[in-house]
Amino acid sequence: MEKDFSISYPKTADELCQQSKPLEIYMFIDPLCPECWALEPIMKKLQIEYGKYFSLKHVLSGRLSSLNCSSKKNLANLADFWEKTAFKTGMSCDGSLWLDNPIVSPHLPSIALKAAELQGRKYGMRFLRKLQEVLFLEKQNISSFEVLKTCADTTGLDVIEFVTDIHSDIAAKAFQCDLKITREMEVTEVPTLVFFNENIEEEGIKVTGYYPYEVYVQIIEEMLQVQPQKSDPPPIETFLACFQFVASKELSVVYNKSIYEIEKEMKKLQLRQLVEQIPAKHGMFWKYIG
């Protein structure tokens, strides 16, 4: 990790934040990567507590686009990796997908995501989350056009425009642009986060892989060179209304509570008919219906 912080900053983090967001994080992902999915709780917490100090840009790495889906051994290895990731991180993913309904066009979900982003960044983020949900939890083949169209529809996209954009040169070129950034920043694995400050001449700090939350906070603190003010999370009902469908693990990380404590609270909300319990292969999810 390269670190050389010569830039002058205001005296307090709040002053810094009032000028502009002083940090930018490039998050290199692949929709098929279970560790990218497993980072969801940590990234939600980071954005809630320190989001006023950084902007986040997702970049598609294409690292899984060359999957050999015809090899039974490779598919078995992928299934095993998904299961191990679920046990390690607490974010459920069902590895049997690779044995029952393997992805046949690994690059297509990435192009579809770039097509979704053409309708706005927020729509792109919602579409990515939906892709991950139907892939890791429902074992749906997200290289299917029908599955992609359903995801687009449920996230509020203009489906006709979305289908047109998938087949356009614009989405393909946008994906190629992400691949170029991946090469230029020498990113070879996903997930990878690269942290930059306002001094464009300085190298970023690259963090490859899945790390505890405190590692990312430490990097933000070091790059700001001031003590940032942590924001408190919103009430759980507000969080649920915002994200609509979340794991007990996500709530546990964001609210610093055990899974037992979170699920006890969620069952109270369930009795009030504000949430619906959605069991997954590993752990529990909650759908907001209030």
C-alpha cells in the first residue's frame, strides 16, 4: 500500500466535508463474485457512518467472465467456494446453482448492469442488488434474458429501453471502459477497493479481498489525516424502508448487535406486519412490507 499524504487539509473533518467529499473509493466487483456480495453489510455500514467523506464508484472487473462452465470439476470448485464464503461471512449464497443451473454467459450480467446504469446511477445500484439476490439466494441464472428483464422490471427500470441498451454498443463500450480501468489500476482480484484523496498525483491505497470493517475505517482516517465524525445509523424501520430486502447479517453489522438480538427485534416488526421473514440456505432475510 502506497501512502504519502502531503496535501494540506482543514483543521476538522466537518470543514473538510463542507468543501466537497475529500475521498473517492473505486470498488471493483463482478456480479458473480460471492465475496463482493459478502461485502454488502460492511459497505452499507461504511456509507452510513462515513459516507459524507467519500463517493463510491463501482467498476466491473470482468474477472469471472472467462469461467469454464463446461468443466464439471470447475463447477464443483465454484459451488464449494460459494458455500465456504457463506459460512465465513454470514451472507447466504447457494453454491448448488453451479451444479443445477450453471451460468452460461458470465459476461452478460455485467453488460446488463451497464445498460441499467444508463437510466441512472441509483437504478444501476438497485439492479445490481437485485441481480445478487436472485443469483445467490434464488439460484436463478442471471445470464438468462428473461431473468434480466424481470430484474429490470422489479427495480423500476424502463424494460424496453433496458433491452435496447443491452444490445447496443453503448453498454458494451461502457463495460470495456470498466475493463480498461481495471487493467490500468492493476486490479487482478475481486473484490478490490482503491481509496483516493483529492491529490490526483498521489497513488491510491489498494485493498484486495474481504477484510473486517475496521480496516476500511482505518484507511479513511489515515487518508483524511483528521478524526472523522461517525454518523449514527437510522432507526431500523427507516433502514428497512430504504433497502427493502436485507439480511439479518447486514442488520447485525450496521447496528452492532448479535444475530439473535436482531432477529428478536425483527420478529416484533413481523408481528406488527411491517416485515416478512424470508429464510435462506444460510441465515435469514427480511422483506419490508410496511
